[in-house]
Amino acid sequence: MAEIVGAIALSHAPGMTGWLDKAKPEVQRNLLEGYRKLGRIVRDAKPDVIVGLANDHILNLPVDNTPDFCVGTADVWRGPGDWFKDWLKVPDYTVKGNRELARTLVREADKRGIKFAFSETLQFDDNFSVPLYYLTPDYDIPLVPIHMNCVMPPLPSPRHCFETGRAIAEIIRDHRPASERVLIMGTGGLAHDPGGPRYFEVNPEFDRWFLDLLATGDSERIINECTIEKMVAAGDGGTTELLAWIAAMGAVGDKPARTICYEAPPELRCGMGAVVWHPA
Amino acid sequence: MGIQNTDRTLPTNRMIFDVRRDMALYNRFRQNPDPVMDQYKLSPAEKAAVKALDLATLSEMGVHPYFLPQLTRLFHGSADNHNASAALEAYYRSIVAREGVRGRNG
């Protein structure tokens, strides 16, 4: 059976690459050190492929037909999307996909009653461009992207996201080659309110609560307490991106998450953090 | 306002979805938004609010919140999207100042 070699989650706010210089020097330093440390954790896990779960930002999943999850099945991905280049200020990049793994996820999920959409033409904005820039700057670890509907109601519930993450891990273990090493990555959050009246504010109280909750490793409690309503109240337009973290957690189950870094810079308009779950 | 208030059928939502994905369409929109808004069958009220960057009204109509700051970038550009940028100043005027919310701390 293939191996889930670990799971991580991190924030992907565009200011992390686009205007990080506006944050306080110590905040810049802490975030850069944290993201580099997480990059070393990724590399030390020696994954053959990263399965990434991230908010789609209503970029690929159309408003008239919005699936909860869309698996990227292409052999190669290019980013960032053209319109997002000025915004993110990351170099153009190419990263391999893994068509066979992606197709396996779709095919086997169907048998479990989970209907994934799939696509070969996903555009990446900050959702994968920011994490890849810091974690795998050589873009040398293949990525199977899974774009999620985290912001267009009705949203998938935390429980559904957790169970989908668990199904992804089970499918990988049961249906992929024994030598394959897979890392699960969730991206998004923490509290932020793009499009709302609190866009210029951050919410460290919620962020700390969430990170402490993840540290319990009690998935049932996390699913029950971190409700859609609580996330929306913490920052309407973006905090529900943490559904991607909950999906990543589903791949490892009842394991405590360890916080690698956390800052809440108003200049980035988003709580910024990163966690790692103990190797699965 | 809020994500729960989104009207997925509102033509403005479909237009912004497409414009960000297609640089040729974006360039046409940037040059002259009127023909693009006509193509997507925006109502007169939607067109007026888009052209005025009246984000609060667009929000009340059911534009997804995530699209509101993106609309400011469609008009003012995306580079250096920090809190003092033209795009964020436009956002602040239309949403934050109008809501009477204070606490702009960045």
C-alpha cells in the first residue's frame, strides 16, 4: 500500500509574496522562517507527490455549476494564472501533475458515493502559487491539486470535508503502488474578510482558538466546534478556507497538529499560520 | 452583505468570473467595460454600480464578496495590492467608510 507520509496546512494570502515588505520586519522574519521550516519538513518526508487541497476562489468552479471538490488531472501545471501575475509577484512556474493518481481518486471516490469533478485546465492563483513558492521553490515535487468550494454557499460541511480527506487517504493507501509516498497539503485561512467590512482587520483571537483546537488532535471535537457559522463570524469572505485544513486533517485522523508559525499582520489582511500533523 | 447573500444568477458574478480567467476579455473590459457588460446582459443598475465601483450596492445586489476587491483590481490594477494602494483605497471608500466601521489598522 502507498504511504501517507504526513499532512501540513498553511495560509496562502497573496501579500505573503506580493507585498510582504509592508509587514513589520519581525513579522516578515517569523513568517519566512516558518515557511522555510515547513519546506524542510516537506522535503524530509521525501514525498513522491503532494496532494493539495485549496479554496478555488471562484476561479475555476463556475458560479452556475459549483462542485465541492475538483481534482486536477493534468500531467503538467503552469502558474500563476495570467491575471494574477502582477498581484502575486512570483515567477512563472511549471510543476508536474500525476494523472494516474488523480484519475484513481476520481474513479475510486465514485465507488464510495463521493462525486469529484475533475479538470485538466485549472488556473492557480494564490491558492497554490504562494505555498509552492515557499515550500518547493524548485517546483520539483509533482502536485495533484484539488480545488474546493470554500466560499460559495451552500458550502460542504466540516464533517463532509473531513470525511472526504479521509477517503482520499484511504484510496491512496488501497489503490496506489506500495512504494509511493504522498504528502497531503491544505492551504487557506486563517481568519480574513475579503469583500466584507472587516477586510482591513485581523482576528488573532479566532486564529489562536483554531490552532489550539487543532492541537487537541480530537477530530470529532474539531468538526463539531469549528462550524461554518463560527468561521463566517470570524471573517465572512475567507475564513471558511479552513475547510481545506479540515480536509487535510481527515487524511491523518486523530493526530494533534503542531503550529510551525503564526502571525496576524494587518498589512496582509489575513491571519497567517502553518501547521504539521505528525506523520500519519 | 456576506457570502450567504450571493445571487449566483446575477450577471455581474458570471462576468467577473470570466474576465479574470481570460486576458483578452480583461483587456476589452479595461478598455471599455460597456460592451462587455452588454455581452453579459447586466441590468442598467448593475452597469451603473460597476462603472461607479459602488461595491456596497453590488453587494446588496448579490455580487459575491470575494469579487468586490477583485473588481477594484480590474479597474485599478493588481500590483502592490497593499492597504494604501489605489485598489484598496477604492475598496475602503465604498465598503468600510460607508459601513461606518473603524479599525483600519494596516
